[in-house]
Amino acid sequence: MTRWGRRAAAVTVGLAACLFSLTPVRAEPAYIPLVRDYVEKQIRPMVETPLVLKAIAEQNAEFGDVSEMDMRVLDETYRSEIDRHHLHMVKLLLDKSVSHYLKTRQDASQGAIVEFFVTDSHGLNVGQSIITTDYWQGDEEKYLKTFANGSREIFIDRAERNETTQMLETQASFVVLDEEEKPIGVATVTIAIDAL
């Protein structure tokens, strides 16, 4: 009796293993491999330039021991400038050579790049191609799932339809490494999937 019980259990476990192995694994959305490939071949080389790496390194040195409270104050100041259309802090950021460089890369992308920015190790913007909605990214998934997590993977957010352009867009973010392979910041690009 015990023998039959063990055999039945073994057969049941074996059958279950076969059935579960035939169950399809949930596939990633079709745009993910396309975006990942674009980021690896086009965006990463744009970021791994001396101009971008130097700008991030300089800001890391300047804000080395900044507190979270200070980062929140900077972010609130930036947001309030946008709300009041008084863009002093925003203009200083957009006038940086790294921001001009990112803007030229966006303009040359034939509509594929909608927004392009890089942050320092805290998630504070270093350079940006256009006005972003906020200055501190350190509390958002683009930072938390890359730099804060120690991940070398590209984080690709859920695609959404832009209400103004009606283009399907997603954000892709990855950790920026210096020449010694040390993580120094994050690059984020908003991509118009329909333009790839």
C-alpha cells in the first residue's frame, strides 16, 4: 500500500513538472527588445563621451555630501520655477554644454528621442535636452531600479501614448559608468517607439 502511494505521488509530481514546463512564460512586450537594442547601439555611445562623463563627475564632486532634504528643496525650487514661468535655475541647467550636446543628439534622432537627460549619483539632473518636469530623479523608478539597485540592466518603463503627439513612448534608463567602470550617474531617454 505504501509503495503504491509513493509511486502515485512520484507520477503526480512528474506529470505536474511536465505540464508546468509546457505553460508559456509571460512574454515581454514587443517594444522592449526594440528599445533595448536602440539604447545599446545608439544612446549608450552618446552618453559614454568625455563631455558627459566629465559633467557628471564635476557635479558629483560639487554635491558629494548633499542631504536628501537639500535635494528635495532643489527639486521644489525647480518645479516652482516651471509653474511660475520664472526659469532661472532651469535656464542655468539648459545653458550647460552637456545640455546643448544632449539637445543636438535629440534633434539628430529623426524624432526617436523625445527627451534626453543625465543625472549625478544622487539622481539630480546634470544635463537635459529639454525642460524636464523635475530636477531630482532619486525617488523615481528610473533611478531606484538602476543606480540605487546597483543594476547594470537597462530599465525600460511601460509604454504610454503621448496625448499631444499620439506617439507611443517609453523611458529607458541605465547606469552611467566612468572610465574605471565605476557607477557615477544615470542616463534617461524618452523614446518615441513609432519612430524607431
